[in-house]
Amino acid sequence: MLIDILSFYLPPHSVDRASFKMTLILGYTVFLLIMNDLLPSTANGTPIIGIYFSVCLALMVISLLETVIITNVLHHNSMKYQEVPNWVRVVVLKHIANLICYQWPEDIQAPSVAQTDKTESSNVGSGPWIIPPASQLVLKVAAGSHSHLISMQKESELQEQWCHVGYVLDYLLFRIYLLLISCYALVIISMWCIWISQT
């Protein structure tokens, strides 16, 4: 379980985290098969240590599902949507980021700045100037390369926004996972203390 917690420190944009967690679950399943042969069989019901192992396996599967969600946000949502939806910006990038104290990088460009750059760039080629034909051809080539640069810049800003959404969700899910494991550890310790006091 501690190794599973430490696996959250792997970069979320790489696939190594998901494969690492799947390897952990596979090794834990082999461990459960070995422990099933070692534990005595009881007819009354499932022993407490069996419940403990089952809950640990469930927590590791929840951890893998969190990684799948973050990978989906980071790799596919920037291709599906033209821009980050407004409710995602309000809920995730504003409220949840403030809740988990997410530190924003200093080089993030605000959406209003991007819109003003877009309007200024659209006004460059629409001026009423009289240009000779040769210069007009050079201007068309320059305007085409300029629009290509603007589209590439917009795609990079879109990917950067979805990356921040993924990072904020990753921090949130990691802290929820830590809270679940802490509550589970407190329950196990209290049950063990009760069992020790009864014996």
C-alpha cells in the first residue's frame, strides 16, 4: 500500500504510472493466492485478515481507476473539445485549485489576452491599404504563416489548459486516496486494539 501511495509521485502525463499500478495489483493478486493456501479455512465466515486483504485490493483498484481518469483527461480531452468548458474552469481550475492550494506557474496566459491577440491578428490582413501585386503576394505568404503560428499557439494553449485540469484533479484524487487509506488504517488499528484488550 505504501508503494501504491508513492506511485502517485510518478508523472501523471506518462503511461508508466498505470503500468506500474497494474504490476502492483498483479503481484498483490499472487500474494493473495499464496496467503489463501496458508490461512486456515473457517466455516463460520470470512476471517478478518481476509477482509483486510480484500479492502487493500479494492483500494489499489480505486487507485488504478484514478490514474485512468487522469490519463484520459491529459491525453484525449484536448483532442475532443475545442476549449475547456466554462463549468470545468469554474469548478476545477478555480474552486478545487483553491481548495487544494494548487500553485499556478507564472507563465499562464489569461483567456482575455488570447482573445485580444486573436482580434489584433485578424485585423492585420483586413486593412484597406493599396499594395502592389508583388508585395501583396509576399503579404499573403506572411499572413498564411502567421495564421499557422496562431493555430499552433492556440493548440498549445489548449493542451496547457487541459494539463492544468489534469494536474488539479490528480492532486485532488491523491488527497482523497490518502484520506481513505488513513481512515482505513485507523479502523484497523482500533479493531486490533479491541482484539488485544479482549484477549
